[in-house]
Amino acid sequence: MSIQLALDGVTRSFDGFKAINNLSLTVEKGELRAVIGPNGAGKTTMMDIITGKTRPDSGEVLWNQTVDLTRIDEAGSARLGIGRKFQKPTVFETQTVEDNIALALKDDRSVWATLFHRRSTEDTARITDLLELVKLTDHRTDMAGDLSHGQKQWLEIGMLLAQDPELLLVDEPAAGMTDAETMRTAELLRGIAGKHTVVVVEHDMDFVRALNCRVTVLHQGHVLAEGSLDHVSANDEVIEVYLGR
Ligand SMILES: Nc1ncnc2c1ncn2[C@@H]1O[C@H](COP(=O)(O)OP(=O)(O)OP(=O)(O)O)[C@@H](O)[C@H]1O
């Protein structure tokens, strides 16, 4: 396995407060990784730094062991193959589910094809595969606005996958989902890992357990513990600052 992402000694302060404090972590290509930690631990800031939204004051962020992400902006990181799913779903509500995916396909011509209802067989097959992957096959011709909150989240994940990202950063996907949707989301993310590297920030421990992956616990801007959920859950400091007794 090769390293996809490596943060080394990254620090970022806001008004003298170190939101990220000498943070080092690596993620392997194709890995599924959960990032947990209390409010204010620096999880969002870490994602902002990886995507070039926020620049660190010091430290290095290496992409595929070569590209320095601290010199790249959000558009640049998207071009490199870094996709980000924010917490709130943003889909085209008045378009069908399949058109949402079609509009997101990497191929620029797909926009015209969607507008003029001329879609290539290749695009149609890709849309079918993506809908299968995000569990929306039965909703293909539904309006996106009619989907449940959870289904909209899956659709947006499908739209990001249509861009074929190498790395997908996902921010609290389970928030607001039913228990059944939460479990299906874990299954979905497990299904796309391998082909894509997936980093998920989440608070829902049942969801993190269902991801069945390596877990990084952030606290005060650095890694407090890392390993299986059972391993980090047994760590006294993690229990103290996050999980509670
Ligand atoms: N642009 C900013 N300006 C000032 N302070 C900021 C800024 N962005 C983040 N912070 C501060 O940095 C700290 C880390 O915030 P961050 O949002 O990264 O934490 P988090 O782990 O994502 O928390 P949560 O679980 O609540 O989303 C917080 O104390 C926050 O107030």
C-alpha cells in the first residue's frame, strides 16, 4: 500500500489559539478512515487544510508523496482528485436523481447531453453503476427534492463519485439520518473504499463501529489516539476527553 496523504507537523492558529497543533497523520491509498473527537478538536480545520481552504502556519501536507497541498487552493485540490462532502446535502432539487448524477459526470459533454436529452450509452452505464453504488437505483427518475434527507446525502456522494475522486472527505454524513440510513451509509462508504480513499469525520459511534476501520481521535488539534475503535475506546485519555465513562 502507498501513502495517499501525509500531514507532518501541521499547525494553524486563529487569534493565537492553535486549532491544529503539530498534527501528523498518514492515510493509505484506498483506506477508509474515521476521524472522531470532541467539538473544537480541529476536525473541520484539518479538512479545510487538506482541501486548500485554509493554509497552515507551518508543517507539510503531502499528496501522493509528491505534491505539497499547502500551496494549492480548493479548485486545485479538486483537480488533483480530492472531493469533499459537506454536512448539508446540496443537490439540484428540481432535477431527477439520474440527471443530478449526469450533470456531475467528469465528462463536460454530459451537461449538454443532459440538457438536450442525448446521453451516450457510456454515460448511461456509468449512471446506472453509480446509482447502484449509492443505493438509489429504485429512485432513478424521482425528483431529487422528493428524496429523504439520507437519500439526498447518498445522491451527493454519488455526484462526487461521478467526478472519480482519489480521495473523498466526508463530514458527518450520519447527522440527521435514521438508524437504518446510518447503517446503509456505513455500508456504502465501505463499498467505495479501496477504489477511493475515504476519510469520514463523525460523532455517531454506532456509525463509526459499522465502518469497521482505523480510527483517529483528534483532541486540541493533534492525534490523541489511533487504531481500531476497540483500541482507541480503551484509551483512558480518549474516555476522559471524548467518550465519557
Ligand atoms: N476561521 C476561524 N476563525 C477563528 N477560529 C476558528 C476558525 N475556524 C476554526 N476555529 C476554531 O478552531 C477550533 C477548531 O475548530 P474545528 O471546527 O476545526 O473543530 P471540529 O473538531 O470540527 O469541531 P466540531 O465537532 O464542533 O465540528 C475551534 O475552537 C474553532 O472555534
